[in-house]
Amino acid sequence: MLVLGSSAFAQTQKFTMAEAVNGMRTNLAVKNISQFSWAADGKSYIQAVKGGYLITDLKTNKQDTLISLSQLNRNLSGEKLKTVPAIKFTGNSNGYFTTGGKMSWIEKSGNDWKVKNTASVDQDAANVKMFGDGQTFAFTAKNNLFVNRNGKTIAVTNESNENIISGQAVHRNEFGIDTGIFPAPNSESVAFYKMDQSMVADYPIIDWSVTPAVNHNIKYPMAGQTSHQVTLGVFNIKTQSTTFLKVEGEKDQYLTAVTWSPDSKYIFVGVLNRGQNHMKMNQYDATTGELVKTLFEETDSKYVEPQHPLTFFPNSNTDFIWQSQRTGYNHLFHYSLEKGLVAQITKGDWLVTDILGFNEKKKEIYFTSTKETPLERHLYRINWTNFKMQRLDSAEGMHAGTLSSDGNYLYDAYSNASSPRVANIINTANLKSTNILTSENPLKNYQRPEIKNVELKADDGTILYGKIILPTNFDPNKKYPTIVYLYNGPHLQLITNSFPASGNLWYEYMAQNGYIIFTMDGRGSSNRGMKFEQAVFRNLGTTEMNDQMKGVEYLKSLPYVDGDKMGIHGWSFGGFMTTSFMLRKPDVFKVGVAGGPVIDWSMYEIMYGERYMDTPQENPQGYAAANLLDKVQNLKGKLLMIHGAQDDVVVWQHSIKFIKSAVDNGVQLDYFTYPGHPHNVIGKDRVHLMQKITDYFDLYLKK
């Protein structure tokens, strides 16, 4: 009876709001292999555990402690570490880590580890990047770039003008840009972005936590207005001199896909015009900065979006892979500096999502792709000479891989609707798979809703993937209030075959409290190819609403959906979509909650905004149709708008101007702000946010 009682309780346990919001990162986290990496010898792998790192021999499965916290602390001078730092191992007996303002190098000595040397890192240091030699590193402090070699810090730049910034990511992190520091493979030089944003208008971000409040200006280039100007410098550490690449073209063009040749002689740059429809892949001499030649050009009537640097083949200074969407899907193209285009390596109505590496001996490239279905990722290899391709995993779901440096072993970690996490080691010679982790379901004691996968068709016949999440204790004879959660913007995909099947525990929390939740990826969202993504070009909000209306029609066709009690919620692009629906199709949803919404695309950043909308001068009709400031008088339902007071992505002015328009038009709406938060409300305050949203739906949609 006790066992039965426990089992019965397990079936009825409900999520708290804190669990629904942050549980998957805290008490309901799925067990994982932490900081997995291949050992330098390729015959073992390393993982972080509490109190240290373990190393596991692949042949024997024997596990040993590689390094422990107590070993580290025995040899550290000064303050002892309370937890193991994130160590980057450069060999089975060498590594380095950063902690307490110091970079420390360690090496194994017998059965112990010694701290070989340390280097101080500036207290303002950010963007720390280690060079390939494992000794030299670069970092930024405020707006300047520094290099540390052999414990000595060298100033690469010394700009007093804070609007001239070196060594940081530029172009607001579009075009796959995530760094501004590019060490040469031989570690003798470093290329870096230099951004002059003094010509960009100041934009105020107010810190309300102090009295009086303090203004922190940022540079925010808005669509159609003046943009920043970027150049690429190359600093020679030995001569301590800088040469700038002689890049011709518009001053406000974009410099992307920065790549060194393996012999450190050349730098390759994707030079993209501000209109984003013409890219030149240029080769420059790293010593003189002179243009060597343009390797190829890419153009598109809508936009070109380079997102990846070149990937050179092993032990080649001439042959590389270029990832391009020129055929409509992201594929791999083999180029040679001498011959130009050699071959298109991958082909089909699917896209490559990641290159994992090579097996040079077998002439194989390893990668992940959407070949089976856009809802999953699988691991593949292809021979770059005969193009024979093979899938390497067997289980459904979202797979991610880490290839050993020689290509002989592949770490495969995946999840699907029913498997929280599985990790295997695949022997690439015989494809034998060895399981090293099968996580238990941390949600097994909770009342879980039924989740149905949905396939609908857009007006042009395109398949749209969605999910409907039914209330727990579902009764098909009842009618339920229904919430549509959406994003439906570029560079995001909500619907995948991963854990949890719902995609979000807040959906399940709402299902436990009597709601139906529906979510779907319409055209404009990612991983479906260029035609799917570009369907929204110059008219953001229109095609997406048409697609989401297919979801609404489907929901209204279900006997258990209360068509008079439909709500909608989204954040960022989803906030724009939510507000658009409430104003442009005001009879569809009774209640909307819009977070961090774009209200007027002419106030959004140049790089993203002009890619999808062109400039306001070029596309006045598109901007006018999407502008929600002159549509507020259409509001019929209840609308709650939420914004972070320090939002530097969708600036606060969007919703402030919307409130002003509501006041001017005598329209009532509800509004809430989160002081101290930028574009997303995270941490413990996110529990408050989701409770606020839930309460709003409970108040106005349930009754």
C-alpha cells in the first residue's frame, strides 16, 4: 500500500512556478557529462566532476582522477580555490585556467600537479583569448586590446577616445561574429577588429538603481541612419607594429568570416555591402595588408548572410570549405586558392548546421545536418573526393557531436521527446557505439501533459511544424482556454524533437492549470532553408501572421478549444508578433502578453533590420505596414506589455512610444517594467515575470 501510495503521489505532483521557469537548470536539471573534451592523445576523454576532472581510457573504460581540487590548492600561492576552475587541457599533463585576476599554467609532475607560472590579468579584462601556443593570450580592457606573452603585457592599442574600440565583436554580433580577436596559427601575430562608432548617435540607457539616476550612453545604429565603421588590424608581436588591411568599399560595410591561412601568411575576409546583397571573399597579405585577390563573390536579390569563417582542410594551405546558402540551403563547398571552386560537397533540400572536423587519412568531413527532418539533427560524414555520405547515429532526436582530433572517435550527445540525455562514444572505424551516459528522467514524478505533434500547411503549401499541449486530466468533452506561444522570427526554431517534449516547463505548468498551449514555427524562422526564411523579406509580421492564422484555424476546429478564450504570448520578435496580432487582427485573441516588443522597425538596429526590411527610405510601405504606433486604436482585447528598463537590444523607447500612442488615442492597456534587466529577464526575477504573465491570463482569459 505504501508503494502504491507513493506511486499515486508521483502521478499528481505539480510544478511550482520556480520549477517551471528555472527547474531545468536547478533541481530538475538533466544529468550531463560536464565539460567533455578529448584528451590530446585521442585515446581518452576528460570530464569535470565535483572536486576535479576525470580521464577515461577508451579501450579499457578505466577512469582515473586527472586532477583534483586538493592537488591544485597544494600548489597555489595566495587564496585557495573553493571550487575547481574551468581548466583547458593542452595535453594529458598540461593545462591552464583563469581565476582571481590571474592566468595560471599547470603541468603534471609525477603523481602531482605543479603551477608552472602565472600572469596577472587586468582587473578590467574581458574577451580573454588564448593563442595556439598555449602561452600567449590577448584580452580587452575597456576599449583597448592587449597581448600577454611570457608574463609581459603589451598594449596593442592605446585609444583615449572610448568610441574607438579594438578587439571586441562588431556589427552587433550579426553575421556569426562572436569575437574581435583572431590569433595567427603560428601565434606570432593577432588580427583584430577596430570599430569607430563616434559617428553613431548616442542612445541613453538609464541606471535607475542609484539616486539620482545615472545615464550610460550606448551607440545604437538604427535602420536607415549612420552606422559605425570597421577596419581589421594585424599586430606583429615581435616588432610590436600594426598593419591595417587595405579593404576597399563603403566605410559602413561589414567585415565577416575573418580567417587566417594555416601558414599565417594570409587573412581572408568576407566583405559585405551595407545593402547585404553582395559579398566578396577577399584574400589579403597579412604582412603588408595588400589585397591579393577576390576568391569569389556571392549575390542575392534579397540578402546574403555569411555566418561562418573558412574551414581549411587538414595540412593544406590552399584548400578550404566555404559554407554557403547559395543553393537555398546551407551546404559545403570545396574551394582552392589556385583553382577556385572545386566541388559542391553536400547537396539536397536540407542544411548543414555544423562542421565537426575531419579524418584526414580517410578524407572524411564530419558534420551535423537536418537531412532526416528539420525537427532533428543527426551526425554524418562525407568523403570529400567521392562524396559518399553516411549517417553515424541511429536514435531519433537532436544530436550534437565532438570529434577527436584524428577523427577516430565521435562523442554523440542527444535528447528526444522521451530521452532526457544520452551520450555515446562512436568508433568511426566500425561505427560501434559505447554508451557512457543515459540520464534518468528528472520529471518522472510530475503530472505530465499529453503532447501532440501537428503538421499544417501554409497558403503556398509549405509544411509548418507545431505542437499542441493538452491540459493534464484532459477531458475531450470540455472546452479549454488556449494560449498560442510564438516567436516566428529569424534565427530561432521552437519546434524540435528534444527533451522535454513540450519544449518548456512553463507550458506544462499552464497545462496543469487547465490551459491548452499551442506553438508553431511559421515562415521566417530558421533551419528550413532560404525560401522559408526569406518569405518575410521587406514585410516583417505579415507572412508570419498568415502562417500563425493556420494554427488558429486548426485550434478552432478542435471541439475542446474554446475559440472565445484564446490568448497569445511572445517575447522580442514574439512580442512584436503578439502586439501585431492584437492590433492588426484584433478579433482573434482575447488576451495578449507582449514582452520586449519591436514596435517600429525604423528604431531597430541596422544590421538585422536592414537585412530583412531594407532601409526605411527604400521600403517605406513595408515599415509602415509593420509599424504598430498608428494601429493602437484597433485594440479590442486585453494587452499586457512588458519591457526591461535596461534593454539595449529592443530599446525601451519602443514600448514607451506605444504607451504614448495609447494615451493619445484614449486606449487602455496594461504595462510592467523590470528595472535592472536588459532584453531578457533572467534569474530569480524570471519567476516573478512568468507569475505576472500567468496571473494575467488567469484574470482575463479563464473567466
